[in-house]
Amino acid sequence: MKRSTERFLTTHTGSLPRPDDLVRAMFAKEEGVPVDAAALKSRIRSAVAAIVEKQVEAGIDIVNDGEMSKPSYATYVKDRLHGFGGESRPLVYQDLVGFPEFARRVFGDPGRARRRTPGCDGPISVHDSEAAETDVANLSMALARVNAEEAFLSAASPGVVSLFFHNGHYSSEEDYLYAIAEAMRQEYETVTEAGLILQVDCPDLAMGRHIQFAQLSLAQFRNKARLHIEALNHALQNIPADRLRLHLCWGNYEGPHHRDVPLADVIDIVFMAKPNAISFEAANPRHAHEWAVFEQVKLPDGKMLIPGVLESKSNFIEHPELVAQRVGRFAALVGRENVMLGTDCGYGTWVGQAAVDPDVVWGKLAAMAEGARLASQQFWGRVAV
């Protein structure tokens, strides 16, 4: 994984706005409408090429495919794995329970309404082994046309799969998690064997507290989180830690979030995960104060932080000086070489998500790049180029 000793690097969480025609095609596919598979595959390839170019133009150093091939960061696994043919169950977000009118607005999102989360009703195994290879090929072709520092692909963690797809087959939660881990291993290793960085998305380690495990005590939830980490590390056992990053998330939706578990209550367990770099929300109103956690918590040797310096649900374009201040707080506490700028979460977490206008997204990312230059001047004494 790229570490800079002369300037702050920039990246983002993963998903980016999809072209309108691709959104329509993927909506149709999710609804069971016949779609020309070859045409969709070609459109995804061209969308990846375009989104990589836009990232580089915006000043992003560590780029990705924008998750163009996925209906959402987690639910895509239903198309790649056997075993998910059961009934869907709605998720209950504890912070929305007391705000029913607002909850209806949140769940009325046209993209969210089309997401399918069928339960596990049989043994889990790899169904489409070529899908990850296609993602790698699409990104590799796009990278050949630009000058990027490094690139990554994201994948769902075993824990977040267990959050969205309830278990109706395995005798225990542990058996279920390890079955997912074994099946996802192929995708994880396909990405890293191609020379790309793998980001494992782990909202289960934070969002899981107020959804999947809301009825448990904090101590009980921490035990569940440890089990999720153990399954994740099992799946990653053949991949070097410096080829891995992890995204921690409390849920990329506009909401009260007053039931979010504090970062201080989970960060020690998160650090038990194998990935060297930890990406996490640090800009939104519920978590922007948690940079102070690292006044007390020591960053383990070899670990790196990717704090969100851009909010992912607001159409405000952050001022570059604010971006520089945000990353500067972390750099002052854990060392400038141990910090990279990121975003709170994605800007296209599921197909059809439009909380932030696509044009505004690129303005926000450009502001992050400018903020990185300002912070680099402050911490290294020169403006990054």
C-alpha cells in the first residue's frame, strides 16, 4: 500500500455516481427484466474507464472502479455466490424508530427500494468466479490510460454479508460467517493477486450495533465484532496486510445516527483486523469530534488511518482549509506518514442513490485534493504536486 513521505495522498471510500443509462439498466436487472448481458458488460467497462479518468482529473491519488458493476457494495454478493435464494427481511435502523415519517422518506429512496437481500437458504459457494476477474480487468484497462498512484477494489466483508442476508441454513452464526468467508476468499485473492489493493467493507463493526445487534449489551456486541474479525482474518490469511484496507461505517444514510456506537468503543477491536489501513467516517456531525479518540488511543505499528474529510450525504462542498484542518488533526496525533485523506463513505452506495448531486461530488473531491495540498504545505513545508 502506498505510503507517502513527502505529501498527503487522497482516496475515497469506493462507490461513485453511475451514469443514468447504467442506472436504468441495473434497475431493470434487479427487477428481473431481461437485459442484454453483453451490452451491460460493455457499458460497465466504458463507465469504469470514464470514472477512473474523472478521479484522476479531480486530483485523487488512489483510485478505483467506482463500483460500477455492483448494485450495492454488499448486496452484489447474491449474484456471485450460491446459497442466497431465501426470503428478504427488512432491516430495522434503531435511530429511525422514533422518527417514522423521516424513516418513510429514507426507505422510499428508489434505489434502496430495489435492493434485494434474499436470505441464506442453502450451502454457500462461489457461483460466478469470473465476476471479480472482470472487475480486475476493467480497472486494469482503465488504469493503463491514466497516471494514478495506486488503485483498489472494494469487496463485502463476511460480517456485512451476514448483516444484510439473514441466516436460514447454518446451525450457528459462526458457521455462517466462516462459510461466507471461505466463499469470498476467491474474490479477495483475485483482486490482490492482480496487484491491486483490496478494501473490505465492514459496516457490521459499527452499523451492526444499531441494526443487527441492537438488543445486545455493548460487551456482547464487542464479542460479536471479535467473531466477525476472526472470520474476516481467516478469509484474508493468504494476503499480506499491506495489500489491504478496511472501511468502518455507521451507515451511509441521512438520519439521526444518535444510536451509533462510539468509535472509542470499537476501535481496539477494529485494529485486530489484518488490513493495515482503516478508513472511517470523520467528517459528519455525529463523528467529526472523534479525532480526539487518538489522543488516548495509540495507533498500532504498521497501521494507517484514512479519515473521512468529506461528508458523503451533504451537497455542501467543504472548504479546502477545513479539509486541511481535519487531516491535520490526525497527522498531529499519529504522524503525517500514517494518514491519507478519504471520504466518510461512498457517493453511490447503491444504484440510484442520489443524496449528493453527481456534479457536486466532483467538486467535493477536488476540494479534498486542494485541502491535501494545503496540509502538505503545512506538514512538509511545500505544496504537493
